[in-house]
Amino acid sequence: MNNPNIDQSAVFKLSYGLFVLTANDEGKDNGCIINTCIQAAENPMRVVLAVNKNGLTHDMILKTRKFNVSVLDESVPMEVFRHFGFQSGREVNKFSSAVYGAKKSENGCYYLTEHTNAVISGYVTDTVDMGTHTLFIATVVKAEKLADTTSVTYDYYFKNIKPAPAPKVKGWVCKICGYVYEGEELPADFICPLCKHPASDFEKLV
Ligand code: FE
């Protein structure tokens, strides 16, 4: 399954932001964490998102075509990643209360006003099936700066936000979220119960 020519640690050197992606479908609100949102064209302004197909937010956007991207800043606590990233909207209502200053924009989707510095509302015009992910190509219908704070990067998250693994435990740690699997051998088909990443994203605790 793992390609010996691909060093995962090389891919981690790519720079990414971290964002809360939100959707609304017939009164149902949901959101998830994504690390890929780029401005891809200027006029009209377009963005491209890569979204894991396993999530409910993915399916909602595929259907409704509308979304908000809340740009997280460096003040974001781990709890935001746990809330939006490590549980499924199929099991919990992530917007049961006004979380992190959530407000609705004109497209009916929530966005966050806490730990964020901008919100971008998009309308999907094209999709590309990427296997594990769908690329959503979208026109920006509204964009608003919320604060002058520094946007959080994936690198900053790894170095400053993700909790360090518990010491003296024999097992494997998820490089994405820090979940620790206790045991000598990690099953090849293991899926992280928190962030849903595969066994290839785990490393052995030494
Ligand atoms: Fe994980």
C-alpha cells in the first residue's frame, strides 16, 4: 500500500493552512477541518478546496454547492480541531450551540468569528474526483477579513498545538492528531478513531 518512493515526511514539508469548512443543507449545519484551500484565480476570484470524501461536510457541499471557509489563526486551541475534526456530523450536531462565535453568512452557512481572521463564501462550479478526496473548484461570492491576526499553518499546528504523546507508552502515535494506539503492532488496516487517517500516518513510539 505504501509507495517506497514516497517519503511521507517530504510531503509534510509542503505548506498548508488550516480552516473550518462549513456547509448547510435544508436546516442541517455541519463543519470540518481542512488543510487545503488556495486562491486559484483572480477575476473572477476562484478558490480550490480538497475535501476528504468520508466526511458529511463533503457530501453536503457536493449536493448544495455552497460553503464557507473560516481561516483559523494562531490562537486556535486544540479543542477546535477536536470539535470539528475528530468527530462526525453524522453522530453529533457540531452546531448545537453557538460554538466559537459562530454566525450565519448570507449563503445560510455558519462561519466562526473566534480564532479566525477571515471568512470566504464560495459556490462550487466544478468538482474533480481525486480518489480519497474531491477537489471543489469554486467562485468566491463573498470574502471578509475578520482580524489582523496571523493565520495558523499546518507546521505551526504540529509544533505548537497538537499535544505531545504520552511518554513511556508502547505503541503508535497518529502524526496527524496525536492519538496513541497502545500495542506492539499496529494493524495495517487501522484507521485513527479521531481523525480517520490510515495506519500509514502513524509512527512508532520510541
Ligand atoms: Fe489521528
